[in-house]
Amino acid sequence: MPTLELPASYPKHAGQAYGQLCAKDHLELDDLRVLALVEASGKAGYGAIADLTEHQDIKDLLNKNGREEVGHAHRILKAIAILSGTSYELPADEDNPLVQPSPITALTPELVKMFIAAEMDGEVNYNRWADNESNPEVAKIYRLIGADERRHAGRAEEILALLTP
């Protein structure tokens, strides 16, 4: 089974690659491959931020979101298989070109507010992609991920409440 690779037309930064995807109303197969890599990189990203705090409840919430991001990547792989008949494997974190060292040095309320906004935007994007997807199975996958993004925003709101007494 082939491993996903980043197409040359995409930047090697998860946020920038995701931004390029967000400019689209419909995702093609190359876009879905990139989206799977972006989602898979979320585990390392959330994990790096979880490592910045000693607060166990916050760590648990961040790591849960990270694990679920990998679940999103697997759902996207399923969508790719439905649309193309080709199955892919996710690369290990060290082989994912979108997993980069985190520049974040502190977990702040401002950062968590950015997470909330990003996850809420994720829900909007997935629902837009679902609205523009002709394959009902793939549209359902997008909507499931969108609902998860809303839950991730809810967890980030819990984190914010724990950070701001």
C-alpha cells in the first residue's frame, strides 16, 4: 500500500497547506492526500503543546484532540479509497512532511482562543466541502469530521476555562 506524499504544489507547512485547502469549495484527490497529512500532523502539534503544561486535565484534552486528528486522517484515507479505489497509509510522524517542530513556547489563553477559532473554522470548511461533494459517502465523512471539529473547539473552551480562573 503506498504512503501519502505531499504534492509539489503545496507548502511544507501544515497551516499554510490547510489554508490553501480552505480556499477551495471542492476537494480533488491531491487535495485529500494533503488534507490527510494535515490532519495526521495534528497529533504531533497538539502533543507538543500538551508538553508545555503540567496541568494533567489540559494535557488530556489536548492529547485527545490530537488522537482524533489522526482519526480524521484515517477517515480522509477512506474517502480517497471511495473516490479512487486506491488505499494509502499514513506516514509515520517523522516521515510526514507537515510535522514540523512547534514554534509555540507557552500555552496562553490567547493561543487557546486561536484554537477555538481554528476548530470552528474547520467545522465550517468540512461542511462546505460536504455541500459540494457529489459522492454521498464522502460527504458524510466530511460532516462527521466537521462535527468532531466542533467538539475540539468545545475541549479548547474547557482548556480556556482551566487557564483563566
